Amino acid sequence: MERHDHAPVIVTRADDLLRLTTRRSFLRAIGAGASIVLLPGVFAACDDSSNDLTGVGGLPEGSLAFDLRTDVGIFRLTQTQEIIESTFYSAVVTHGAFNTFFTADERELFTDLRNVELVHREFLRNALGAQAVPDFSGQLNQTTLAQLLVSRDSIIATARMLEHTGLATLNGAGKYIRDARNLLVSGKLASVEARHAAALRDFGPPAGIAANTAFAGDDVIDVNGRDVKIEASVTVASIRALNIINEPLNSNVTITNPPDATQGVPTADFFPANP
């Protein structure tokens, strides 16, 4: 009988998130059940019991709560988005019409998107440990998911929306992150999500946006050349509006506490109507 020994994947710093070899190791580890080791300083997730897990902490059974006074709460919201993104892209690449809807280069892009979002999802799950959001991928609304996968245009539009929402959330949350090491991790995640969004807009620009400048169009870059940003309340509203999570969980995606006054001052949102 052939024996398989799976060495743990060791992540030493946030830069490892951008390395192809590390991402491949992550994916192999996920499939093989190997462990992932995050060395101290990779993600300084403070121990905060006020971030509720599903069905505890006085909240209804089947709820996702985010206490945004802490770095843990901010990254739990990011983890929630990564669960949705990785599950969506997994459904895209296994869809029966995947080969029909997309060219070989486009299929390669969507496969890469799926793989990277899986890495992000698992990285955050392991980094947050006991404070991680429970995996709710099995509670996604299959009717909504089927509607999002009905055509090439729908898939591209949904992917753009997910990437822009994820990026804008990270941009909006940066000023609230307390630990500089956590800000580094957030910045690395934002950089990757921005590249995803640019690639999607390059081959599938939104209607009315010039194809040769769509990767950084006026609808996603403000007059000062800055990426869009949104506050967490807008992110939660976007998740609910997408209706991709089954009830009652979708209605119970909750911000228990907003950022406090020492974490920065909320600024006006700039978010495209047609991301």
C-alpha cells in the first residue's frame, strides 16, 4: 500500500500569501487534510470573546456577528466574504457550461481565482482559530446560485461585484485596524483582490465602460486616483441583498458593535452603481 505523508504548510510572513509555491502548498494541504502552521506575527489576532460564534453569545442560532472594535471582528467579516467568493468560483469552474461560456484563457483565470480565494479562506480560518467564522458554504442559497450561473455575462458581473465589494471593504477597514502587522495582512489581501478585479474587467468590462481602460475605469477609481472604499455596514447590506445565504442566517449577518472613536473617522463612500 502506498503511503502518503503530508508535511504541514508553514507560513512565516504575510508576503507568503503572494507566492505561487505557497498557494499551491495551501491547495494541496486543503485537499489532503494536512495542517497549516502560522508562525507568530503572521496575523496578530487578539483574543476577543466578544466576537460571537454561530448560536452563542446571546445571539440567535444561525447568526454571524462582527464586533468591529477589534481586528478579529474586521477579519471575520473579510473571512465571510472569502467563504462566499471561494464557493461561488468553485461553482463556476464545475458548472456544466464552463467550457462553453469561456475561452481557455478565461477558464484559466477563473480557476486561478477559485484557487486563490480558497487560500485566502483557509489562511483566515487558521489565523483566527477559535474566533473564525464557521464554514457556512453548505448554507448557500442554491436557487440564487443557479441564477448567478445562468450565463457568461451573469457570472462575470457577479465576479466583478464580489471582487469590488471585497476590495472596497478592505480599503474601508484599513483605518480601523489597530495592529500594524494586521494592516500588512489586510494590504496584501487588498492587493490581490484588486488584481482579480482588474483582470475580470479587462476581459469583461461593464456596459458603457471603454474596454482599453476598464481595468481602472472611472466607475471604480475616484477623481484623486484612489480605489473605492465602503464601510462594513454597506458590506453587510450587500451580502444580504445578494441573497446568496439561506435564511435565517442571511438576516442574522449582524454588526454587534461599530468601530469606536479611537479607530478612525468614517468617510463618505464612493462605490460604483455598476461594479
